[in-house]
Amino acid sequence: MPGLPGAFSRTYQLKVGDLDPENICLKGEASFPMICMNLPWNIKENEKDEKPLTQLVKLAQEHSQRKKSVDRKKTQSLKTGTLKSQTQKTRTAKSLSPKTGNLNPDVLDSGIAPNTQQINTVKTLIEKAALEMQEKLTPHSPESKFPDKELCQSLVKVELPEYVLDMGTVRKGFTERSTLEITNPGQIPVSFQIDVSVLQDTGFSVELDQVQGLPHSHTRTFDVRFESIRQPRGDVDVLLPIEVKKGPTYNIRLRAAVSELSLELSKNTLHFSALLVGQCQVETIQLYNWFRVPCRWSIKPVQKNNQHMYMTPAVHQKQQALEDEPCPFEVKPSKGTLGAGRWQKLQITFTPKEERSYKNELELNINGSSNCLKLQLSGQGLEPRLEFSPPALKMGWMLVDSTGVEATVVVKNPCNFPIEFYSLDFDEQHLEKKKVTDPKTLTGEILRDGKLPAEDQMLEHLGLHPDSPPLSPAAVLSSVEYPEKRLGSAERVQDNLLGAPVVPALKAKAPDAKGSSAKGQPKTGKATSRDRSVKEKQISTRRTESSRASSATRSKSTLERASTPTVFLRLKQYRWIVPAQGEVELKVNFFAKKPGRFEQTLSFELVPSKRQYKLPCSGTGLYPSISQNPRVVFPQWRATMKEGEVIFKEYVESTKQFHFGPLLCGRSREWYKTQNCPGNSENITIFNNSPTDVKVRFSFENAGEADTFLLNPPRMTLKPKEKKELTIWAYPTSPGFLEDKLVCSIEKNPNPVVFSLCCYGVGMKMEVSTRELSFDKLLLHRTDCRTFVLKNNSMLPMAWQLRGLDDLVENFFLSQNNGILDPRSEFEVTLHFKAEQIGSIEKTLRLEVSDAENILGVVQTENIKISAEVYDVSLGIDMPEGADGSLEFGTINVLDKVKKVLSLKIKGIYRIEYRFTLKGAGPRMQDLASYFTVTPQSGMVNASHPDASVEIIFHPTSEILLKNIPILYCQVSCLGQAVLSHGVLGA
């Protein structure tokens, strides 16, 4: 059997007895399990594999020749019949190339072996190892059929060069993939296993762990992945073994370099000098890219996190305000892409917005890297500031159309440098500048300049281009913001106006030699004097009138007078320079053409910081006035009233009227004046709520057309806060709803105070349900009653009384003969009558109605007619057996008959009806009809037929005993009424 891989040819001689030996030739190709990959070998890093691979082939050939000579010597020493081997002829291994390959082999001088050489080299190394082992081993005995086992195991342990799979530089957080192809270049199927346990926690992973029976020239493809998310920055190097069954072990060196992009700042800390608000300072630093690839970067302020820090609400609010304000440090450019090995100039501008210390941290973020650079910035802002004393002007009150009131505000400068400020409302220089710097005008000037320069030209001009000169020193500039659109003086005054127009006047004192001039030129010396020797200059602006709607009763002359403008002198300018530690005085005049409370805020602005100061001014323009509060004027008031509700002498806020309520009508105004009627009058309070004396004249709006309401006194004068009473009366002369307005005309006040009054005239009229009470025909000794209803539909109570009862017989009497009937109510009166005397009765009752207080006397009379007829009924019954009212039938036999006759006789003029009925007296006498028969049982008698006879037959059907028992009853009725019912028979 062959001991070396490759083609072999061996001849053996077979000798049998004395016959000539026969040659037996064995030919074939010896092979071993092997694989190849689409990866290069890294030879430079392996010292023992660094020798040229071509020498391995030459060395293998030399070992092959020596092996042939050894085999020849062994053949010659063999006896006949023994197989003689020939020296194995070696041949150069065929160059096998895999079916697929994704990686291009590197050049030879790079130290990485190309793929085609790998197969030949592996075979050469195996042959080399086999030859070296044969030299160490004793020659095989002729009886040996196979190579030595030790030789085979040594060939499996041959150390082959490492394959290398280099993922290169992988950015933190990214994943790289590579396709690995394993091919069987040998002649026999190959099985192999990948030890993936060595890849744990390295970031590398493969999709395949073992392959069984890969056929000749077949390839298996799988992915190798490297995930950098959990790997630290630096190199990752892993040796991945692939064990070939009954073959050598192949090693793959897996490599990757985890990187995070990194830039460098020339400075990490910048301290800016103290600057005035309105100025800015520019510092320049450099940003350098040390990495081999371009880096995208951006820079922004760091948001502070104070969530875990306890703060009071006030401190938290202040801290939040500081965090929310824009960053005073601006970086240009703030983002970009920096090429490998290039640098970038960054300009940092510090522009303080107020006087305080600034400390901010900027964070430079690199795209694809978790690292960031910190830039600490600090600076101090110095702000010009003024102090207005007092901070707000409360001008108090003034009478409309008077000369007005004046207030002084002192503007102090606590700083060590002079400060210029001006009035935004009235400064002409500011208004003209606003027109010139209008954004629309400026836009029409930037667009006639042609096209912009290129980006590189702009960067070079700004000193930001990489090829521009070295960093420039820090520069301090004045910062002038782009002018914003502002309202003009008239517009500003209009917007700040509440209520009626207020015309402010602004005075500025021109300081003496120790102060500053009104023209804005600072002067030497201390500015503490307030000498008023210099003549003050006064200006004023006339406001556009805007107020509440004036009263409809305002006269035309008053309106014309209020709209007449007042002329004031105007200052030449509205700018002042306050020297260091100095002050100036401003005078503000207030006057009003119309009443009301007025508020206006005067605005001032510093140069050049544009910090604004607001001076709230307020004042009240007054007319002489009286209180219009109904709760002050009227003794009784209420918020609302229900529909149909009757109220007396109350002011209702929902209807804005004083309600006298329902009042009697029907008399003249002169008649009411002579009466004492408390319900018709009310005293109201007139209160002077203005700070000046007032003269009031009272009248009614409809005084010339109606005569319902009266007042006294017609005039009064009140001092401030004084109260007086005004008496008003209401005397309605006709029924129904009446109203008028009390007009309080105040001297020097065009707006009268008006109170609405109303009352309801009520006439006395009581309704009677009937004017005739008839008792018809009434049986003697009987009683009966009749009822009538009194109804008051008015809103006032009425008194009533029934007269004429004394003229009636004593058998008549009333349930009530007088009383007070409430408004919108009714009362039932009952007349009772007892018939004691036969005959006809006709009488009259008189109803008298008056007001409850009997002021008007009897205002209504009504007659009620009364009629009745009394009659009697008399029916005589004659008994044949005596006058005790019983019939005696005696003792008779059962089934015998006995007859008795009753005689009936009427007395009177009306028809009488009668009816006889039998009623038993006990349980044994329920069926009396079987014992007695009455004929006829009913009938009628009248004056024309006054007599009637009734037969009673006793015919017992069984034994019965009757003694003094009433069993026969006679019922008598007259005119449809039962008047008599009694027993008439006893047996």
C-alpha cells in the first residue's frame, strides 16, 4: 500500500515452485481527506511558514528520490515469491481549483498565499511529513500489508498554515458579514466539524458547525458575522479550528478591529472676557480629524438635568427660565463633514443678553460614535441698566376737561458708565431709523447685489477654510440685531389705550452742569442735583379717542367740547444720556376728555442693548357723580323676580326697575296729595361718591305727559361722601302697568343718572258668582242652605261686607258677613234657612266692597236677591178598630181570610203620593206577603180627590202570632220629596 499521497505504481513478483516468477503490477493514486477555502494564508506572521513555498516542492521531490533508492535495495534482498516493491514515482500534485471563490487572492509578495497554491502546498507538506517519518521508521517487513499506524497518525497531525479572515475596521454598533466557501479538492468524500465554542463572547458567529460526506469538488457556503455592539474598542483575534475527519486540522484566524470615530479640539475650555450687553466676542478654535475616514459631526448645547436635585418652586422656576433661554454661545459652522487628516476652524461667538455669569457646555457629537467631545464655555455679561423711581405712576383722579395732573419719575443710572435711552413712543430719530431699516427696504437693497460667492470663497473669507491663514485672535464687536417691525407712536398709543382716551404729556428736566444735557451729551461732575432753574420743556401727544358709548342723553354741545384738541409744545427730541451714577427727571402730565380709568405703559429702550423699560401710568378721569348702585340708593332690593310675582317697593336688578307694586287708582293727583298713603311713597338715598361737590336736579322723563309719579325735593347739593334722602311717590290715576324714569341731572356732568320706576294701577272690583239665591219650595220645619263665591282678581286685597240681614226673619243666618279677600283669591259664603212658617219670602242682601285700608271708602256695591216658599203636608189615616194606630184581626183559623179597610184623607193644596210596604220584625216573619195582601199598595190623592180607601186582607198559611208589632208602613212624598214614613199596622 502507498505511504505517500499521490499516484503510485508498484510491481511484485510471484514465484511458484520451480516456475519462472510472474510480475504483478499495482497502480493507483493515494489520497487523504482535505479541504480548501476561499481565504488567503497569512505567512508573514508565521515564522516557520515564511520560507518560500517553492522550496517545499523541491524538498518533497528530493525525499521522493531517496525513498525510491531505499525501496530498490529492499527489493533486491527479497527472496523469490516475495513481492518486490519499486520506488514510488511521485508526481506534482494537480492544481485543483474550487468551483466558487469570492475572495481575490493577494499578490505573492504580500506574504499571503494564493488559493491555487494552497492545495499544492498542503499536499507537499503532507508528503514532506510522510518522507520524514519514513526515514525515522524501520523498513516494512515483507509480511506487512499496510503502512505503519504511527505514520498515518503523524500525517493527520501535520500543522498547516493558518487561513485568515480579516473583517477590517468595524465601527462600534455595526455588523460585518463575509461569505466563507469550503471546497473538497480531494478524490474522496470529506467530513469536517467547526468548533464554534471558541467564538463565544468574541462577536464572531458562523451559521454552520459540521458537514458530513462532502463529495469531490463540491463546495459548502456559509456566512461569518462579526457584531461590534458588545465589543470594546480595539482588535479582536480568534483562532477557529476546523477538524477534518481522518485528516489534518485547518485553522482560520478571524480578525476585526472595533473603532470609534474620534476628533480633537485644539481647546476644550474657553473663557470670554466681560462684555456689555449689545457687544459680542469671537474666539476661533480648530477641529482635527485623526481618523482615516471622513467624520460627520455636529455641535449643540448640553441640556442640564436637575431632576434629582431638590428645589423650591421659586428656585425651580428661575432655574427653568435660565435653562429655556437661548444659548449665548454660537458656533459657526455648527455641523459638517471633516475629511480624514483634515482640520476645521470653528468660530465661537459670545453674545450676552443680560448682566450675569454664563457657563455653558457644548457637546460635539460624531456620527457613528458613542464618544463625544465637551467644550466648556464661560463669560460675563455686563448690562446697562436704569432704575425708575417710582416704578409705576399712579396719577390719581382729575375732573374731566380740567388742567390735568402731573407726576415725576426719576431715572437713575447705578452703573459706572453713561447710558443713553430714548422713548419708543415719541422719539423721532427712532421712528425715522425704523423706516429706513424696514426689512422690506433692506431686502430690495441684498437682491440687486448679484449671485452669492461659492462656498469655498465664503469659508476662506470668514477664515474657516482649511487652507486659510492661522487662527485669528479674539475680537470684540458690537452686536446690532436685525431691526424688528414696530408700531409707530400713534399705533403704540392706540394699542395701550384702555377705555376713553388719555393724553399723556412727557416732560424731561434738562440737568445742570453736574448732570447731563437734554441733547444727550454727558457732562463732567456728579449728577446728583435736581436744580429746576433750567426751563422745563414739555411735550404731549394727542391720542385717538376711544371710549365706551356715551349716553344717549348727552347734548351735542358737550360732545363738541370734549373733542376739541388741546395744543401743547413738543420737545425737540426724546433721548437722554444719564451719566455714570447720575439721574434725570421726567415729568408726565395726565388729562382726560372723558371719564373712566385709564392705563398706559410708556416704553423706553437702551442704546445699544435694546433692553426695554416699561413705565405703567394710570389715572382716573371723573365727572361729578352720584352713586348708581341700587343697593345703596334703594332700601329694599332683590336680584330677580318670578313671573307673575307681586312685590311691593323693591328694586329688581334683573329688570333694572324700582317696583312700587300694585297701587289703588281712581282718584286725582290732587286728592292723593291730601291723603297720608305710606304705601305710595319711598325714601331713596342720594350718595355723592365723587371727590368734589355735586349739584343735582331731579325730574321725571315723562313729567309733561303723565302725572303718576311725584318727588321732593327737586334739587340738592351734596359734599363729597354725603348722603341725602329723596322722597318719591306713585299715584296711578288709571288701572294697568305704569312706568317712568327718575332723571338725576348733575351739574358739569353730561351723563345724567337715571333710575327706572314702575307701578301697577289697581281698580277695586270684586266678582260675585251669583246675584240671586233661591230656596224654591221647602217643607215646613225643614232646613236648607245656598252658597255664593266672592272673587278678587286684582293684585290688592279688598274688604267686603254683607248688609240687609237684619231685615230678614230670624230663621236666616250667614256663615260670614264681612272680611278681607286676598289678591287673586276667592271666598265662599253660605246662607242658611230654616222653614218655620208657611208662606213665600223675598228679600235682598247688599254687598259693599272697599280697599283694605278704607282709603277710598266703598267703591262697589252689589245686591243679592233671596227667595223661598214654605209649605206643609197632612195625610189622615182612619183605623176601623180604634185610634191607637193598630188593626185587630183577632184569632182565625189557618187558611181563613179577614179583611180590614183603611181610609186616607189629604189636607193641603199639593198632591201627595203614598206607598204601603210590609216589613217583618224577626227571623220568622220574613215572608209577610204570604200572610197579608194590601190593595192598592200605592196611590195618589190631591185636592180634587182628597179621599182614598186601602184594603188589607189577613190570610195565614201557618200558625202565627202577631201582637203590637208594626209590620205595615206607609211612605208619603210631596213634590218628589219623601216627607213621611211610619208604621200603621200591628196584629
